[in-house]
Amino acid sequence: MCLGVGMGVETTASQTSQVDELRAKLGKLEVALSAIVDPIVWIDMDGRVQWYNAPFRRLVERQDSEVMGAKLVELLPLAEDGKPLTSEAHPIQVALNGQPNAFGSYEFRKGDQRVILEVFAVRVRFSKHEMSTVVAVHDITERKRAEEKERQLANAAAASAVAARKRAEELGVAYKELQSTQQMLVQAEKMAAVGQLASGIAHEVKNPLGIILQGVNYLEQEIRPAQNDQQDVLQMIKEAVLRSDKIVRDLLNFSRQAPLEAKPRDLNAVLRTALELVGKQLTLSNIKVTERLAAALPVVLIDENQMKQVFINVILNSLQAMPRGGEVILRTRLVDVRRLADEMAARARQLFRPGEAAVLCEVEDTGTGIPKDKLGKVFDPFFTTKPAGQGTGLGLAITRSIVEKHRGVIAIDSEEGRGTTVRVALPVAPSDPERA
């Protein structure tokens, strides 16, 4: 598109030569501007196209007849964030409205493609009465795509780094848990060995106790009735030997591995026997024991040795939760299964026969309690709230297993800093042995 220069007066040869030279220079300028890769447009004060170069024609994909004299805002509709710009927000109109220059990047639909354009419009004053605007357009689509790709790669790298750190943390936690589990397994094996050793020691102690008892019985026959002091001493020895013999027998029964042999038993008597086995430890730890055992309870169908293990485990847990002393309260009573706590009642309905009543035993302590977030895991194998080396985490898992083998239910209520209550409900033994 050429720029014309008209002469309204008669010219001399010299003037004609100057005009020709000026036209030649303008032609060269037009060729140079058309050779520029970026589209360039020159519009008048009304925003209509007065001149443009070839790249602009290719950009708008219009014929020369459609471009020349047309309004640039209509030839070059722009959008921002997917929304078309209004006429007033269009950078061309902004420049026409008096702003010295307007600059920004916008979206432009070229055929079926969306391109990103940088648009720069600057006002140019040619004379006191003539004002024009030059518009330059630069396609930055590839640059934007590269920036977006770079941003995506950076985000992906950051996400990958976060995932790697998270995975490393998870592996670290898993490794520590594996180490802890290994230590627990080693400790459990040690405890099994200690159990076998205790059984062997109990056998070895039982024989000398029998000999001592025989000696006491012999001396009782040899001492004359008048020797009261000697008789009192022998009686003290005999009572100590009988008590030691009972403890050894209970220890042997406790350590013996045997299948479930359920028989009708008085739960109060079983609970008291378990208490005797750990009574000395409770006394040394300054722990008071309060018994609130219901009288005339119906018998329950249990394996006495295994149920003693249950109560010993529970009482020892209470002992360890009260390092500065405290109180253990033992309760038993007959209950209606439907009156049990919700969780126990739901489980009891699954295990108890229709119409069965239950004997409920509660072991309550005034110890440190169990944190709320750990209470749901106390029956998990190898889970323990005790410091490393002070527990295998098997006690309560084994306890629940034994209780459920008896068709019983066990539950724990605890409040950190206030203490813990363990409840064991066992079905009352049927009056008809055939139903057992």
C-alpha cells in the first residue's frame, strides 16, 4: 500500500526533481517497512487504517480492499483470559482516547488457531492539526507456549521433589517401624524363653519345697506339746512353704501351654488367684487394691489358667501405669447383655446366645491413662504405649484372643491423666451341660 503525495501548484524542473526524489525515498521506506516481520499499521484520528505492511495483511487474512480505511479495532478483535475486550478496553481505542501509548498481550483468533499478540500503539503528531497512531504487533505465541511448558516442567519437578521427600519420609517411618517390630519380636522371643525358664525353675523349686514340708511334718511329730515356741516356728515355716508351693503351682499352670479346657468356674475365685500372683508387686509399688466383687455370682464356663492370664495381664498393665502408686479397683456383677456399653453390647450380640446373661468384671486404675488417638490401637499386636524395652505389645492382643475364645467381650475406656478401666464380659455357664 503506497503513500501518495499530491502537488497543488505549478512546479519547476528543480521542484519536480525534488518531488521525484521524495517519492523514491518514500517508496524505499514503504518497502523497508513491509519487509519487517512484525505487522505494522498506521491509523488516523478515527482509528481507520491509512497504511499497513504485508505481515499485517497475513495476520488478519483480509484483502487490501477490506483493510484500507477499515477500523482497526474491528480488523483486530482481541480477548483477554478468553473474554473478548470491549471497545473501550481495546489498546487501539485507549491510544485513540488520548493515552500517549498503550501496551499489552492479548489473545487473537487467526482462523482456527488461537495466537497471543503483543500490541503496542503510540500516538504520533505530524503537525498542529494532524495526529496519527502507529500500531505494532508481535506474535509471542511460541514464547508463551515455551514459558507455559517451562512452568509445567518446573511444577512437575517441584511436585516430583515433594513426592520424593514424602516417599523418603514414609520410608523412614516404615524403617523405624520395622526396627521397632524387630525389637518387639526379639523381646517376645526373650519373653517366651523366660516363660520356659520360669517353668523349669518352678519345677526345681517345687521339689525342695516338698522336702521342706516333709521335714516340717516330721518335726511336728517329734516336738513335745510343751514346746510352744518351737511349734509356733514350725507352723510359720509350714504356712510359708504351703503358700510358696501354691504360688509355684499357679506359676506352672500359668506357663503351661494347653488347649482351651473350659469348665464351670467362679470368676471371683479366679480373679482373686490372679491377684495373689501379683499381690506382692502391687504392695511394693504402693498400689492399693479395692475389691467390690458381687456375692453369689453364677459360674462361667472358662479355662481357669487362661483366664488367670487375662487378669494378670490387665492388672500388670494397671501397675505399670501407676509408677508413683495409686489404686486398682476390681468389680464383678451380673449384667443384662443389652445393658452393656454400646460397643460391648453390639459385639456381645454377635457372640452370646439369645437370652444369655453375662458376668462383667471391671479392672479400674488411677494411672496415667491412654491418649485418645492411641486408644483404638491398644488391641493391635505389637502396639504398645510403653517405652522401648518395657513391653512387647502382645499382652492385650493375647488377652482379647483368650476372651473371644471364651465367647466373651473385652473393651477399654481411658482418659489421659485420669486412669483406665478394662471390662470383660463372659457368658454365664448354661444350666444344661449339653448346651455348653
